[in-house]
Amino acid sequence: MPYIQLRTSKEITREKEKLIKERLGESIELIGKTEEWLMVEFVSNAHLYFRGEENISGAYVEVKIFGTRDNRCYQEFTKQVCQILNEELGLKPENIYISYGEYHNWGWNGSNF
């Protein structure tokens, strides 16, 4: 049950959304999850300030999962996400923040896991 929100100051076209979603769907396996349960939200044209200035080419990625994972999994996923965003949106890894949240209560289809 992973959820990823990608918030960026860049414009993301529908074509780029689909491509990034597919690549994230493949990469999510690095943390033991599958695309079958992956939900992705895109927020483009966000007003982000970084280092005290408006950052016109940055991103904040929030990853939430059901359960826990080893930090090595997150390290590999961070590396992959930065590569994807660099290749697809031209974002520099030093302008990307990624946070992870682990949850033990996750609801779906009228009940909890």
C-alpha cells in the first residue's frame, strides 16, 4: 500500500506523469512493494522555497508505506527517484527532498490491513 506524492515547481505534462508513474511503479519494488497497490499523486507548479529563495526547479517527494523497511531499501529508492526526476524533469538531485513514513494502520475497501 504505498502512496507517493510528487510536488514540484515544474510543469508536468500528462505524458510525463504517465512515464514517471511507470518508472516509480518499477522502482517501488526496491522497498518491497508493487505497482499493483501504488497510488501516485502529482502536484505541479508548486511554489517551493529552498535555501531562502524561490526554487524554480525543485521537488518534494513524500513516500508512505504500510509496514516498515530497512534503511538500505530507502537509500536505493532515493537514488532511483532522484535519477528519474533528473532524467524526466531535469531536476538536480540536490534540489530534491524525499521523506518516508511508515504506517501500521492502513485502510482500504472499508477495512484496515
